[in-house]
Amino acid sequence: MFDDARSVPPQARVETDICIVGSGAAGITLARELIGLPLRVTVLESGAFEYDGETQALYDGDSVGLPYSVSASRLRFFGGTTNHWGGICRPWEDADFEARDGIRFSGWPIRKADLAPYYTPAARVCRVPSPEWELDEWVRRDRAAPFALSSDRIVSRVTQIVPRSMRGFGKNYREELRRARNVAVLLHANVTNIETDEAGATATSVRVATLPGNQFSVGARVFVLATGAIENARLLLASNERRPRGLGNQHDLVGRFFADHARFIGGVIAPSNPRMSMRFYEVHSVGRAMVRGYLATSKQWQLAEGLMDLQIRPEPVYERHMDRTITSPSVSSLKLMLRSIRRGETVPGFGQHVTRVAADLGTWQRFAIPGAPVPVPYPEVVREMAGSTRREAERLMPALAGDVATRAYLEYFGARIDSILLSTRIEQAPNPDSRVTLTGARDRLGMPRVALDWRLSDIDRRNVRRSLELLGAEIGHAGIGRLKILLAQDGPGWPDDLDGGHHLMGTTRMSDDPKQGVVDRHCRIHGMSNLFVAGSSVFPTSGGGTPTLTLVALALRLAEYLKRTMRP
Amino acid sequence: MPRRLAAWVIDVVVLTALIFAGASALAALLGPTIRFSPEAATLASTVTVDTSRVALSALVSTSLSGAYFVIPWVVLGASPGQLLLNIQVHGEAGGGALPPGRAIARWVLLLPPFGAVAALAVGAPSLSGLVWGSAPAWYLILLLTTVRSPMRQGLHDRIARSTVRPRAGENA
């Protein structure tokens, strides 16, 4: 059921068994797993069902390191950041959990085998279209092919993309949570403090404030923070009544090791064959699944050379006219119509899409002589096309035949590629200096605001350079083209186009050693009996793959642990 | 029936060639209707269409088309293709060639569909795209109604009150 925190009487105390703070991917997954149990579950959500600027402004903070949008990278309403999730999924591999030689703080206390049973259910939760992840199987099903590389140093991998209409956890699971009798979702409920016993070893309640002003508390036997990497750290650091450095922060680790998949154009390939197919590395359909391939150093090679993981997405830059055609509105409309027909879904504004495609298909008629008994082009059109090279004719094609016809032509004969940009997304090495701290400024509810000091290190630079060098050697050897690495070998700066991947991770890292991690292998905060953390803030390393599937798998594992250990 | 179809194909090919030649002559005299600038900054300016010239082309080609069919039907009782294959267009009641009004009606029903769609494309591209399929559909209707009629009178013949027969002493 849903309730409104603004209607809870001031200074009231709400009692529950499990209190989940946050309703993003982790919070909702956890709450769903607890439906129907003889336990009362309360989910506290800061926002409501839609974006609200005032609530979102509670996220505002400073970025004092590498450029990072502290507020825009997350969303503060029911469903959390899944409300603008890109839907890209891939489970992590064994090596993602293992320590790397020469990389301090790398390695997880759990192994892939510990998480493996949860990946398939996590894929169902995330609505991933296919349970298949093996490259060979996708290559067998796919008309497109990956680069044929001759060694095992660089490999292709496949990510699946959840259809846009299925991405938002809030939309997907709202009805299920509304019907759940033992789960109450309190909207407009902002947690501002975690209260503990005198020893600071057991959480007793959380203090809740709403924007209109009423405040109350929620007491529970178990608390789970699921508010994302920045807010989890913020809440722990701000809860300093019993522990002056904040909860779980006895070793000054809360907020440290902030990580994201930094992305930038790491290199550019001049292709040997400008008409080579890049389809495998572009978003495309294989059966009912949307997939996209990427390149990476192989896991064996990463372990052998002590490299962190990375994703290299080859992004072809087509000739101007071709590029415009590929992304034209009429082609998008046609794709949308075909997809909706195939899936039996309705599309808003279907008529508009039909008209747009029809107009585009009729482009060629503008160049037929009106009044002729059959369509015959003007003499100057015939002359121009007859006297053109293939390249010139292709340049004129969108204007003469329309975007849809040109797209069909390109599909079969290949579009001319000017260059291939390598969009590089890196797993950054664990870095204690990359961190979230509190500032003196406060938000509307009196919570200290955060400063995010996102940092990359020389290890990251070396990692990218080495990985791109390996890729350059491989594609050169395979005759695919010549690679120019754009990332400078030395120097303090990073490329101007560097951006975060909006994958916020690592501020409450997992370790069996309380001196190296904030939470233990069960996601419980070291030194506390009943305070847990769900979400990617517990990731000790950030892997090369996207985090959502893994954080959902971890939330399922945590749910099972709570079910096993809690008695009604 | 095969001879009628063959005559139609001959007429269409000859008329198309004439119209193409007419458009070439116009282009030589007045400059091209379509201009190409492959290196233009925007796609819209890669190929530009002079709409006043399109109107002139439409006028010239429609006039040529009308003249090609209507005059021979009224004067000789057959279009050039029909003359070549020894068939004639009569009034429904038999006897002589079609009077001008019925010849024009027959031409209107037979010729302009594709041409009209092409003209529409300049002014209302989306409408043109939607109605493009109607031109082949119209010809299919004419063909089917002709084949199914005992007198081989298609819809256009029935409306124009015309029949197509072999010349005297021939079997169509």
C-alpha cells in the first residue's frame, strides 16, 4: 500500500519490522521479495510518483573533483534513478570479483559463485529479454558479426538493452506494491538521521521530515539504506549523534572509494574498408532482444597484466548524409511502427508516424514529371545520376529517394564510414581519495549537503592506454584499420569530453575487514547489528559492465539473508 | 484483349518518350526544373525544385498527353498504338469515332492518375505518399472490369460510352 508521509502526525513514531530507505532498483527489489511474509515492511521514499523540482533539489551538492553532475545523475522519486535508466544489462564475470595484482583494494569478499544464483531472477526483475549472455550464442543468432580478431587479448561481449517501456521499476512494480498487505510505501518521507542506542551499535529509528514541515520517526528491527552511493554515505556521515564521525565510519571509510564508469573518446579508428558493417556494435534487434556489442580486454589478459576492466564501444561516424538518414525522424517512425506491430503494442500518435513515413516514401515523386502516364524522372535527374560516381549518387540519395529508401539501401549495401570513435568506459581502480564528504551548507530539511570529489588516478590512465594499445595492435593485425589513441600518455588532465556514466558506486564498500570496508559480505555495516546497505554503494570495485543487474542480484541476496535470519 | 494491352503499352512508351523529350526541350530553353548541389550545407538545399517550372512541365506534358490520345481518337478512331495493332475505339452505339467530349472523358479516366500524384508530391508530399498506391489500384480496376465485361468494356469505357473493337474484317 501507499501512504503520504505529510499526513503522519508530527512527532509520531511508526513501528515496523524492516525499514527500507529509498525506492530505487535495490529498494523496490528488496521490498518485493518481502511481500507476503509475516513481517511488516515500510519503504520510505522522498518523492512521489512524478519528478518534483523541490524534492530533487534536496540532492544538490558541490562537485569539487572531476566534473560531475551531483543532482542530474540520479532521480528522487518512486523508482529512483531507474526512471531515467538506459536499460543496459550484463552480468559480471568471475574475474570482476577477483583481486588484481598491483591494484590496491581490488577484489570482493564474495565470488561470482555467491551471486550467480541471483543473476537469472535479477534479469527477470530488470525485464531483460533473454537469459542468454554467451557471445557464441548471440553470434549464432545475429545477422551481424563481431570483429574477427586473431588473439585472445581483445574480445567482444554482448549487452542486452531492456526496452524503454519496461525500464522504470516504479512503473513496473507500483501496482504490486500497492496490493501488498505487509508493505507500506510512505511517499514524501525524507530520512534525515539514523538514531541508534547509546553504544551506536544498533539502529533504533530513523527520523523522517517532509517538505511541508512535519517530522516523525520510524522504528524497526532492521534498517536497509537503499538511497544510492551519494545519499547512503551522506546519511551515514550525517548521523553523528552517537558516533561523531558518522555511522559505520570508525575507520574513515564512509564516502571514500566513490567510483563511476568514466567515459570519453579514447581513440579513433581509420577503417580499412569504409563499408565495413558496424551493426554488431550498434544497438540492434536479435529476435525479441535489443543488443549491442562492445570490445574489451579479455579477463585472462586483465588478470595477467593487472588491468582493470573497460568497455570500448566503437561508434561509427558515417558520412554526413548517411548519418542524417540513419537518425532521421521518418526512419525512427518506421522502426517504431514495425516494432509496435510485431509486439502487438499500441503507439501514441500512430497516424502521425504513418503520415511521416508516407511523406518520406513519396519523396521520389517530386522528381517525376507530372502529367506523364507513368512515373518518369526529369531529364536532369537522369543526367545527374548517370554522371555520378557511386559516392556522389549516395550523397544525393536521401534527397531524391527519401530517408527510408536510403536506409534500406544502406542496410543492404553498407553505409560509408568516415571514422570509428572509441567511446571508452573504464572501471576505475579503487581510490580512497575519490570521495563524498559533507559540507557546511544545509538543504531545506537541515541535512548537510555533499561535496563530491570524483578522482581518477594514474593507474586508470595506464589501464586505458594499455588496453587501447592492445586493441590497436589487434585491429591493425586483423586489417580492420589503424587506431590513433587520443588519451595522452602523461599529464594530469583528462579529455575534455570526460563524463561520468551515472553509475554511482563504492562509498560504503564491502569487505570482510572492517578496516577496508564499511559493510560485510552480507551488506551489514561493520560494528552495527541491524543496519544494512543495498545498492551499488557496496561495490568494492566497479567492474566494466553496467551495475544495475549486479546490484539487483545483490538486493535479492540480501533479501534472502534477511528472510533467513529474521523471525516474525 | 492482348492486342489492346499491347497497344496501351506502345502508347504509354511513345507518349513517355515524347514527354521526356518535351521536358528536355524545356530544360534546354528555360533551364532545369531540378538543381543539384551535393556539397550544400543542408540536405534541403542538396536538391532544389523550381515549383513554377513544375507547373509548366505539368501543363506541357498534360497537353501532350491529351493531344496524343484525344485528337487521334476523334479524327482517326484510334490512338497511334491502336492504329498499329489494327484496333479502333467506337462510340457505344457503334459507328464512327468518339465525339470530342467522350474522347476527353476516356482520356481523363485513363491517363492522369500517376501524373496527378506526381504533381501532388510537390505541394502535399504526405498526401501524395498516401495516395500513390491508388494509381496502380485504379489501373487494376480498369483491367478487371474490362476482362469481366462481355463487351470488354472497362469502367472507363462504360463511363465514356465507348467500345474497343478490331478494325473491320479483323478479329480482336
